[in-house]
Amino acid sequence: MTRARRIAAFIASRLASVVLTIAGATLLLFLMVRLVPGDFASVMLGPRATPELRAQIIHDMGLDRGMLAQLWLFASHAATGNFGEDVVSHRPILDIVLEVIPNTLALAFSALALALLVGIPIGVIAALKPGSWLDSGLALLSISFITTPTLVVSVILFLIFAIGLHWLPVAGAGAPGDSVDRLRHLILPSVALALGWVGYISRLIRAALLDTLAELHVRTLRAYGVSEYRIVGLYALKLALVPVVSILGIGLGDLIGSSVVVEIIFARSGIGSLIFNSIAQRNYPVVQACVVFIVAFYIVANLVVDMINALLDPRIAAGRG
Amino acid sequence: MAISLRDLSVDYSLQQGTAHALRGVSLDIKKGEMLGLVGESGSGKSTVAFALMGLLANNARVTLGTATIDGKNFDLTKRNATAALRGRGMAMIFQDPMLSLNPVFTIGTQLGEVLRRRAPGSDRKTRVAMAEDALAKVKLSNPARRMNQYPHELSGGMRQRVVIAMALLSEPALLIADEPTTALDVTVEAQIMREIIGLRDRVGCAVLLITHSLGLVTEYCDAISVLYAGEKLESGTVKAVQRQPGHPYTRMLFDCEVPIDRERHADASQNSFTVISGDLPDPRRRPPGCIFNGRCDVSFAECAVVNPGDYPVGDDAGHSARCLRLATP
């Protein structure tokens, strides 16, 4: 098989597993929502609803049907992108979710990009001279980034740069259509979200680099006079990125989780704040739709991670990695 | 231009104390010749190679030693003394070809890296052509395709050819081959040795072949040096040493080789093999007298007291051995 065909087969097999995983996660979510005490009808109508009205609503929503029938109804509609109508705003739930998703994606990806752009160089510098004062200083910095909760970082950044210095806007996601304004609104939340990851990534890169530098192929490069900077920053780094990228895939769930906190503090609309508000209102259909999207995002992100790793390390695509 | 190494001494600091891995080892290799450095595991043969390259582990220290390579003198006690020679005046072929290439870069990229240093200023196209040419010279089939392949797509023997191509591209004055065939199939051994000889003849360099196999030395080398517990016990041309080993250790090493025409018993356990009994002396505390005294079969009282110097053996000018029996006229 040629390399292109092998990579195509690799991607196809991963895509098949993505479809299965989304289906499984949706089923689990469906069952979990039904295990939560209280039913949708009483949430919608309040405690003084008449039994007739309750029965009517339950019938309209299909909640009087069997579990399997309900599951089929939900899954078949969800598969076509129909998550029903929101009982609070009477708008399609899909529209509500799609409206906020770009905000969350912008936040998550800018935080991730920031974490990589800052974290990788810190890790590389630390690995160049292990045990030096610079290495120890960067370790201290990284660990303090990791251990400071996103909540605390958010509040500190918010107080200093938004309220104290007035450099950056206080709240919101910026005026729609005004990309400069939206970018300015993105800075503080993404720094807050990225900081812990800067610490993680730099520590991971340092450890993976030091492991890689002990391997024999590095000695070959040294024997042929390749400079230490090229060895660390290019030849060892590409190998060291593989475990780091794998961990990033798992960590993306945490990134979305932390974005709930950041979105609330900076009053940004986004999937995090939507979930938070919907839970407060017991608006489970919206929560359910949001979680389906987060699961899909998480799985697609991990697929991308696998593909990046297959590009970084050809042995993975060959099934030997 | 001959290569010479003088009085190389290397210490390793270990938790249990300082191990003297090499004590005053001197070697000479003529241009265009191959010197076989033989010795058992732990004798310090690879330490010689890495001290020359300046690639010793962090806990190793060269306490004494100078080298003359390509007409220049180097004080090996200085860290990275020979750094300027790596990839230019010196090249190395390693023991384990499965591990000595970076798994996530193509063969072409790794060969190109050698040329970045050896032929600075050359454009990419020239480098690709030079690398392909080198792969063809070491008889790797389909060189153009190999350039875009990754190490895991090649066999061990093919990977060793790639490393030989790297050495070829760097056109060294000294090539060090550290057990280049040990990790490979016996069937590949002769091919790889042929490529190393081919490289030597093409570039005209001196080759230091580090091996535990006397067979390899007698077949391919011009000269031999025998290393034991960090000391050089004998050196000379292969012919002279083979004809008349000056040191009992060398003689015992030759006796350990099983001749192909030796009579064999039907019951394999009845076959007699020559072994050298005993173990290497403690590298932290050198016993007085001859280093080989504890395992020697012809030692006498003085051997435990007097540390012998290098005495000439026979008529051959370059042949010497470190044995007291040669001192008595």
C-alpha cells in the first residue's frame, strides 16, 4: 500500500469510530437526563399547573411514549439537526446553540494557540539547559500557572487590565461584525483560559524533550556536527510533540469545562454560559443539545489530534507507533 | 596523514567511586588503513571512540590525552575539543542501526542535514542530488525512493547503509565504526564491511573499527590493537600479531575463535571450547603489576609486582606487547 492510501485508510477507520462514539455518548446522555428527578412538564408549567395541562404537555412532548420510542424520536431528530423548540424563547434550540458556538470556539482555539505559542518555547528553553537556574525558574513559573485556578486568574486579569488600567473591555464578546472589537474582547478571557495550559505544555514539552534527547538517534546528529539548537528545536522537538499533542486531545474537554467559568466571569455569550443559565432554569432540552455539541467537538478534536500525530510520526499511520 | 591518539585516560564518576575506564591508551592509524580495536565487553573500546568524538556521557572525564587528526592537534581533556571535526574531519557508524536514525524524519532530510554542515551554501537541489548519489554508492537500491522514506520502512542493514552514506557525505579523515555489524544478521555483515572498505577507499580515510570479533579484524583490518580493562596490551599489523601473538591475552583470544575445520563430537556438549577464565579486574582499584595477571596462564612471581611497559615483539617494527616475558632478553 502506498503511504497516501495508508493514511486514507487510517482516517476512514477513525471516522467510523467517531460516528459510533457520538452515537454512544448521545445514548448515555439521553438516559442520564431522564434519571434526573423532576420532569420537564412541571419545570415548564410551574407547581400550580392543572393535571389536564400537564397531561397535554407530556403528550405533546412525547414523554408518555416508551423509552425506546423517545430515544428514537430524539436520536432521529438530532441526527437531522432538529433539537426541538426552546420552551422559554420559543426559538429552535439548534439556532440558539449555533449562535453561541462561534464565541466558544474562538475562545477555546485562541487559548489553545496562545498556550502552544508560549508553552512550547518555555519547554524548549528549559530542556536546553536542564538543572540550570533558568530551568528552575521556568519550572516555578509553569507550576504556579498550573496551580492557580482559572477562576482566580480570570478575576485578577479582570481587575487589573479591565477595571484598573482600562486597557481592555470589561465584559461581553464585542459588537457583532466589528472584528477588532471582538478581538479586544477575546484577549483577557483567552489569556485566563490559556495560562494553566502554558504551564502544562511547557512541563510536558520539557519532559518529552529530555526523554528524546537521551535516544541514540540524537547521538548520531551530534556525531555529524548538527548544532544543539537544531537538535533540540527541530529533530527532538518533532518527536517530543507526539505525546504532548495526545494529551492535548484529552485536555480539550477540560478547556471547554474551564470556558464555562471564564465565559461567566467575562459575561461572554458562549456554550459555557448557555449551559450554566439553562441548568439554572432547568431547561434540560437546551442542556442536552449543548452537551451533544460538546461531545461532538471533543471527538472531532481528538480525531484532528490523531491526524496531527499521524503527520508528526509516520509510524502511527503505519500502525506501529 | 596518519591519525594518532596519545595516552588517552578516561574516568567515569560512579556512585561507588571513580572507575578508570581507560589508562594511557595510544593508537596510530595510517591513512587509508583500517585498525581493528578488539577487546571484551567493558574493556573500554567504545569509550575510545566517544572520547575521540567528544560524545562521552556526562559523568565521564578525559584526564589525559591528545589526538592528531587531519594534521591538527587536539587536547582531549578539553570539553568538545574535537567538536569542529564532527561531520567534517570525523564520522561515525554506530552499533545499532535500528536506533541510530531519527524515526520521524525522512532519510533524505537526515542526509541533507550532514550536507548542511559539509557543503554549506549549497542549494537544496544539489544536496538532494549528492545524497541520492551517496545512497547509490553504498548500494542502497532505489535511492530516489529511499530519500522520501522513513527509517521504519527500511531493514537494519539498509539503515546501516544510510548511516554509511552519512559518513561518506561528510568525507572524513577518520571514520570510527563502533561494532557496525554486531546488531545485524551474519549474512549482512560482509556486505556492510564491504561498504565500509569501499568508503575508506573512496575517501582515503583512516578507519577505526571497534569490535569484539577477531574474525572481522583478521579478515578486513590492516592493523590490530588489543584492549584489556582499559589498557592496550598489544598492537601491530594483523599479519604479525596473528603469526606471533606477543601477549598471552591475545593468544588466548585467538584460541577462543573456533576454527571451521575443527573436529566435532556428535554430542555438542562434548565439544571443547577454549575460554578465558576469571573476570575483568575492578576498574576502580587497579591491582599492582600486570593488569592481566589474575587471568594469565603463564604468569610468574614478578608479574604481580611489576607493571610491564610496551616491548617489541619479533622483527616487525610496529609490533609491541605489554608483557614481562618479552622484557627478559
